[in-house]
Amino acid sequence: MLAKRIIPCLDVKDGATVKGVNFVNLRNAGDPVELGKKYSDEGADELVYLDITASLEGRDTFVDLVRRVAARVAIPFTVGGGIATVAHVERLLGAGADKISVNSAALEHPQLIGDIAAAFGSQVCVVAIDARQDTDGEWICYARGGHEPTRRHLLEWAHEAQERGAGEILFTSMDHDGMKQGFACKALRQLHEALSIPVIASGGGGTMQHFAEALGEGCADAALAASVFHFGEISIGDLKRYLSQHHIDVRL
């Protein structure tokens, strides 16, 4: 069995790392390159950089940021935000990214997933899914940085993404995002049972126990968080030691 991964996420807007609650009310959390190096040095397994307004505003992810991160960071990192073409993926990989994350463009043009997988391998393609529950309890997928509901449901879209060639699913519960009340463990377990590719849990991490629950009862392969790392509430080293003590296999 592969070790579970801890992944700090750096949401980037206008060159700065930001963090909000339920995808709004953003506040500055520091320089994305320096934070990335800090997490790499502290033992993070991977990093995710998301240009959170790229899809909404129709901009490309900053290739320059990727180059600067690659020059300073010693662990794999994923880049997402506004990625809509294979050519764009090629530029980002050429700048030093290890994987790319697609969300809105894949919802609009699902064949993009297969095109990326065919060109660079499934291991490069992470499909990010932002979803929230409706009044009937159905998980509805959102596009454009969580601003635009779609007609796609979480489980069926995740399964289609896998079938089209996605190497991982990054599931963010918009209902849990920034609330620090725990991850959406029931939905995570459903994804685990429905898929054969790794699932990354995102949205809701507030305590070390929450991470243990996502990786344990939620069966997530990795847990991603932002503010608890950015603002010093949880250190990566302490978290990994806690998880190991609770019989969750992590790289120490």
C-alpha cells in the first residue's frame, strides 16, 4: 500500500497566496514560492498551486510562477487554473510542473482529459472537482472557481474523468472549504469505492484528527489543506507524526 500524502495547497491571486472561506472572503497568506519551499523543507509530500481566478477571468496560469517554484522546491507540484489546451499543459510541464489540474475546461470539454493523458500520460492529469450538496443531498459540480453550478454530479463525473484518462481526482467540498470542521468523509469514501485511481481530499481540515479521519474512514489517498498550514495552526512534521501514531502510513 502506498503511503498517504500530505499536500499543502497554495491558492494564488495576483501573485500572492490567498485563503478564504467557502471560496470567498480572501486574505493574503504570503509569497507562494517561499511558502512552497518552506513546506518542502518541512516534509510535505507534494504541493498544489491553483490560480483561483484564472478560469473566472479567462487568464492563463502564470508560467513564470511555475519556473520560480521549480527552481526552489524539491518535491513534486501540481499547477491548475485556466488550463484549457494541451499546448498550455506542455508549457507548464516545460516550466517545471510535475502535474496539471483541470476543472472548468474539462467540464466543458471532457475530451481534454483524454488528450492530456494521451500526450503526457495519465499520471500528469489531475481532475479537480469542486462540489457542494443541494437541498436533496446530491453533490453538484461547480465550474469557474466555484461560481457556476453545472448539471454534473460528483460520482458520475469523477467516474467519467477516470474513464477518460485522469490519474487522480482532487475533490473539494465547497460546503466544508475553510470551515475547519472536518472533511466530507462520507463522500470521500463513496469516491474511493467507485474509483480505482487515487482521491485527494480537500476542504475542511482544521485539526490533526480531521486529517486522520479523511485518510482513515474517508479512505482518501492524500489530504490537502491551506489555511491551517499557511497560518501556523498545524505543522506538517507534527501532523505526520500524529498520523503515524494513529496507524496511518505516511513518509516521515
